[in-house]
Amino acid sequence: MKNLQVVSQTQRPSLRKRLQSLVSNYDQTPDWDGRAIITGLMFPLIMMILNISMFGVALPTIRDTFNINANVTAWLITAFTLPYVIFMPLYGRLGDGLGKRRLLLIGIMIFGAGTIITILSIDLRTLILGRVVQGIGAASVDPLCLAIISSLFPANEWGSKISIWNSSAPLTTMVGFVASGFMVDYLGWRTIFGPVLLIGLVALVAVRRKVPIGEQKIQPNFLRSLDWGGIALLGAAITMMVFYVSSRPITGVAILKDWRLLITSLVLFGAFYLWEKRHITPFVSLEIFTYKNFSRASMVAATRMFILGGILFVAPLYLTDVRKLNATMIGIIIMFHAGALLLTVRTGGPLGDRWGDWRMVIIGPLIQISALSYLALVSETAPLILVVVAFAGNGLGGGLSLTAVTRFAMRHTPQEQSGMAAGLYSMGRFTGVIFGPVLAGVILQYGLDQSLSVIEAYHMVFWITMGVAILGIIIGWGLRD
């Protein structure tokens, strides 16, 4: 009996530890289903990409419906991308203090509200308002999904997990292009937002069911201590810079000539830097930019997105104005661009593991340069199949470097700053999405105003876009593990 009592006493601590471990495991859910998590995070990305791709194909029809020029047409894209980029670091910062999953769900709901506004829009102003609200909500997707992946999976799995997550984007783009072309030609351009809203509802359910809650405790006084001054200064500085690049629809002054907007933007950027340097808990920790590769990788990512964003804006207009194709044919042709992007987004991570990320960063833009140089030289009578191949080549190069650049940016970032770093990186790379369409629209309209032929104006856009690809190679040359 005495021996039994001793055994019982020695077993109690073990049993207590087991119960504590079980409760701890339940709270922290370490037995996460990796596939389920990535699948759940794919749906918000699908929602966002479907919206972008379907709207891109509808753009020529919307332009003709409202009888607007290239400058204003570009603003239909910018109305989405400007708040999208500005709010990215805010979501990343809020996610560190309020919970990444919680903020992602809120972002999806905001996006859904914006989509409803676009569906009900009866004029250009209402459409632009809906696009702005969509952009505010969509800004949550990229930084919070990246932060969730980096916080739930070990660093040696980031490449494969990010590749799988990103692979849903080009596939969705392919479907969006084809479906949008058919819907625009036979049902009207406003109907394209119906599938977007439906996928948004699916995304809400998928994230809620598949993604672990993780840390649920809200940091005391987090919102009160947030650097709202820095947030306002950064957002205002970026907005003024975009206004400067495309000033005519805003102030009536010729593009790139309203120096008031440029000076205001530079002053705001300077004020933001000084504010963040002195703030106790800055919105943007300037220390992040000292981490190895972060700044350089962010700039490379921006050039990559500049090229993809600019070409996806120009391609439907080019195929309409130069090739005289309808929306259905445009969607089918651009689908090949998305298909090539899918191929290399999915394989770019494993290839980087085998050959080194640096090679992917250099080879990708080289392929894009080859494709863009052909588009800048080809005549309007060249075989259409060669134009399709050129657009596909641009997608092929764009997808190859995606995972490699992301890993360069996030590899040396401390875990406690993963949300902020992901938000800043996403903001940096998607700044290219803002300026790509804006500058493409500005250059295109400038060429037409200078009495160039339509094909010559488009050639000018392709040449300048190719120059940005060369700049990406120059910047990326210095990236090292």
C-alpha cells in the first residue's frame, strides 16, 4: 500500500503536466493543418485578384462608356491601388497588436462593402468611391497573409508555403480574364462585380474556419499609443506624389508640371522621417530599413509590380485600340500572360532553393526585357500570335522572381516585427502597382497629345516600362544571402 501511494504521488505531477500541456496545446493550436491554413488564406487573395483581373478587361468598355481619356482611365485603377498601398502598413502594424486573423476578417468585410457600392454605381463618381472602399479592404490581404504564414510556419518552409499561396493568384487571373470578357460583351460591365462579391463571402468563411486564431489578447492602450501622426503623414505624402504624376485630372495642370504637388509631397516625406525618428513608438520603425536586404528587396519588388501593373493596364487598351479586339478575345489573350505567371510563381520558390534566389531576381527581369523590347518594336500588322507570346513572356519573367524577392526581404526580420515588416514590404512593392498604371496612362496620353500614331504612343509606353526592368536588375544585383 505504501509503495502504491509512492507510485501514485510520482505519477500525479506527470498527469498534471499532461493536462497543462493539453490545455496549452488547445489554446495555442500547434497541431495546425498546414494545407488548411494555406487554403484558407488563398481565398482572400483570390477575391482580390479576381477583382483586379476582371476590372482590367472591362476597362476599355468603361472608358468608352464614360468617354474619358487615358489619364482619367488610369485613375479608375489608382482609385483602388492608392488606398490599397497606403493602408497596407497600417494593417500590418494593427495586426501585431490586435490580431492578424481578426484584422484580415475586418478587411474582407470592408472590401465586400466596396464591391456592393460598385455594383450599385450609376455614375463615375460612385464607381470611383466603390473602388476606393474596395482598396481599403483589400489592403489587409497581402501583409496579413504574409505575416500569418511567417508566424505559423518555420522559416525553412516559407518559400514553399508562399509559392503555394501565391500560385492561386495567376490561376485566378486566368479565370477572371476569360469570364470578364464574356460578361462584358454579353451581360454588361457592372456584372463583373457579382462573382467578386461571392468569392468575398467564401473568403470570410474560409479564414474564419481554416486559419487559427493565434494570439487573441489585445495589447493594453494599443490604439491610443499608435502613431497616428506618422500614418497620416505617410499617407498624405504618397497621395501628393501620385497627384503630381497625374496632375491634370486633379489640378488641371499638365502632367509632371505642378511643382506645388511635388514640393508638398517631398516636404511631407521629410516631415514623416523626422516624426518617426523622434516618436517613442513609431508607425514605421526606421530600424527595419537597416535589416539586411530589406530596403533593396522592397525596391526590386516595386519595379517588378510597376511592370506587371503597367502592362496589365495597357494590354487591354492596346488590344482594343491597335488590334480592334472585343472583350472576350482580350480576356483570352491576356489569359496567356496569367498562365505564364502561374507557371513561374509556382516553380520560382523551388528553383530559388536549388539555384539560389539571387539568380531568380536577375533572370526574371531579363526575360521581361526581351518581351517588352519586342512589344516596343512590333507593328500593328505583325501576327497576333507573336504579340500573345510577348505578353506571356512578360508574365513568365514576372513570376520567376516573386518568391525570391519576398524571401530576401523577410529572411532577417525579427519575429516580433513580422507584421510591420510585411506591411512595409507589401506597401513598397505595391507602390509599383500605383505608379505603373498612372505613368502608363500619362505616357500614353502624352504620346497621343503629341500627334503620334496610336501604335507609336503604345511603343513609348513599352520602352519606358522596359527601362524600369533594367533598373530592377541594377538594384537587385546587390542582394546577397
